[in-house]
Amino acid sequence: MTSGFKLFFPARRAALIAAALSVAAAFPVCAQMGPPIAPDAVTPEIENKSDAFDVPFVPSHDNVLKAMFDMAKPTATDYVIDLGSGDGRIVIAAALDHGAQGFGVDLNEDLVRIANQRAGKAGVAEQARFFVRNLFDTDISRASVLTMYLLPEVVQELRPKILRELQPGSRVVSHDYHMAEWRPDEIRLVELSPDQQEAIVYFWTVPAKIAGRWEWSLSHPPYFDDERIGYSAVLQQAYQDFDGRMEITLADSRLIEPKLAGKRIFFATVGELKERMVRHDFEGVVEGDRITGTVRLSGGFPTITLPWSAQRTGAAD
Ligand SMILES: C[S@@+](CC[C@H](N)C(=O)[O-])C[C@H]1O[C@@H](n2cnc3c(N)ncnc32)[C@H](O)[C@@H]1O
């Protein structure tokens, strides 16, 4: 399955490139990351040790934070993890403005110290904690919201870890860089200030794993007689996209309008029941090897909605 998603990077403004390059003389890798907000304006005592790390310290602009939260919608029930947390602004703002809990990790111990001090001063030291840790060695399985402002190759390297460790339905936001073939669910262009370039925020929902063979049966008059009718679907998946083939009582039917949003799955098919063509609209929630939801049957007889439950019975062929 191929993705139609094309690479999309922010437009660079000439004046800002000049400004970025002058800062880059002091912080060599910053030029790749967009307009560095002078670190000494934010965190005076930090020495930028970026050369040793995968990504330099460049704090996210307030407007980027607003966009990230607008897209990921953290609440008091969410756990936010920021990979490469810098001065802690993302997790602190998530705690202060949205009541979320969470932590950030950074390799720069000065930044981690400052982030913890800032959380203390803001009165959210319990909800927003910061650790000196390599982001690649961090257990992110608790995150219902994962945030990142890293470099393209780092974001892409994190993709399998994100898909492996995060629960389906968790939200991921990334400042400026995307995850290549994993098409974002939403992209926002964020205006910074007039003298700065725009930023981009990418948003994904972690999809449930639905590849494999699924089976179920249905029975309800007037669509069915007394016997239960057997269905099967063999699904292939690439991130949130899926396709496959279906059978209704061993007769091939086409899978149409497939959609996967985190744990919620939707698809339809048309098949013959009692010599009439019947449209089936399935929707359900994927929990491990089971999908539970409803199917709406229409065409030929009065429309009805029935409970639906499917079981994964094997791998995709
Ligand atoms: C661009 S800054 C983002 C800071 C913050 N997340 C924000 O958006 O304001 C990236 C941060 O990642 C940290 N970093 C770089 N490589 C890292 C690694 N392997 N593990 C943890 N942190 C890392 C840097 O020290 C820096 O503070």
C-alpha cells in the first residue's frame, strides 16, 4: 500500500535564514531546526551542548504549544511525555493549562535541572517531572500524548518505537518534522511573529493493529433466516490505512470505505442475503484480537442495526 503523502517543510524566509545562520555560528546544528529563539533569552544559564546530542536545544514558540495542544487536546486524564524536553515548557504548560500529568527527558542535565525548577516555581512539580535520559532509552508506554521537537531523522527513527509502545488511540504531535510514510492525520501551519518563519505541527493518532483474518457471524430476521451467516475479512494494514477482502458465506465481497481512527474501525461491504443486495456498514472498537460494535444493514428490507463482534483468527495470508 503506498501513501500519497508528500514531504512538506516550512517555507524559509531570507531574513530569518540569515539570522539563523548567525546563531548557527555559535550553535552549529541549529540552522536545520528553524528560527532558534536565542537560548539566553529563555534560559540564561544554559550552555547549549547540542553537538553531543541528537538534536540541539531550540525551544518551541508559544504559538506552537497552543497548536500542539489544540490538536492533541490534553486533559486532566492524559499523560504527556516530551522527548527532548529542553526547558520543560511543553509538559509544564500541559500541567498548568490542561491539568495533565507527565514527564520530559533530556540529555542536557542543565536543562533538566532548569525544567524541574520551572515546574516547581509554577506549582506543578508533582505533575511535570524531568529526567536526564536518552529519549531512545525512555519507556514511553504511559504516554497518551507524546510531543516532540526533534530532527527529521530522529523523528523517523522513533516511528517503530512509537507504534510498538504507545496504546492505540494515543496522540502524537511533532513540531516541524513528520514521520515519512506514516501519514499525519492533521497538519497545521503556525504563524510565529512577523520576523520569524512559520512552524508546522503534525498530528497522528496511533492506530490499532488490525492486520489478520477476522471472523464473525450474524443472524436476525428479516435479513437472515434461522441459520447464522458466516463472514470473514482478511485485512492488510499500513499505519492507519487498511484494505483487504471479505467473504459472506464464502462468496467474495468487496471491502469499501475502510477507515481506522486509533481504536475505532469503520468499513462497509455489499453482499447478497436472501437474493437481495444488502449494504453492511460496520463500526466498532478494536481491543486486541476482538472488535465489538454494530452493523447497519440496509437495502431490500427495512434498515436495522445489529450488535457485531469479530474475532481475529489468524494472520493475514
Ligand atoms: C529542539 S529542542 C526541543 C525542546 C522542547 N521539547 C521544546 O519543544 O521546547 C530538542 C531537545 O532535545 C534534547 N536532546 C537531543 N538529543 C537527545 C537525546 N538523544 N535524548 C534526550 N534528549 C535529547 C536537546 O538537549 C534539546 O533540549
